[in-house]
Amino acid sequence: MPASGAAAFRWSTSLVWPGPFRRQGVATLLMDAAEQLARDRGIATLGITAGLFDEYGPAQRLYGRRGYIPDGRGACQGQRPQSKGMRVTIDDDLIMWLSKDLLS
């Protein structure tokens, strides 16, 4: 989902920590900083994706706690929404797009 606002930008990364380093607050700190940077640049809405299989459960829960909600496209293969009856491979490319209003 493209960001909108006075200084729209697009940034993409994937960060994964080994098990012993999880639940230490690193993702929360990074997301706090990214959201503040977006606000400082006048961006009103931020988007993020989450994979749909079990390995993404912790990220899905984190994003929900932070106020990110599904954007309504449902399951997507990258940018392409999937339709009823389509066959897909369950892998890292099967995602859900989420967004957060930074002004509320």
C-alpha cells in the first residue's frame, strides 16, 4: 500500500530475529521509530504486510496490538489479491496488507 501525505515514500524490509532474541522489544522500538519518522514527514497512513502461515503469528499479533488493520484486499500474492477458488502456494509471498492511520 503506497503511503500518502506531503512526503509519500515507500520502504520495504524484512527483519527476522533468532528465537533467543525475540520478545526483547526490538521490533517495537524499530516500529516506534518508523512511525514517528513517517509522522514527522507528514505521512498520515502507514502500510505493512504480514505472511499468512503460522511462522508469522507473532508479527500478526504485534501489528494488531499496534493498531494496524487489514486493508480489505484479503490474501494477496505480493500485490495481487487472490480470489475465491484460486490455488496458491502457502509461502512467504502469500500475505495480507495492513494499514494504520497515524493521525488517530
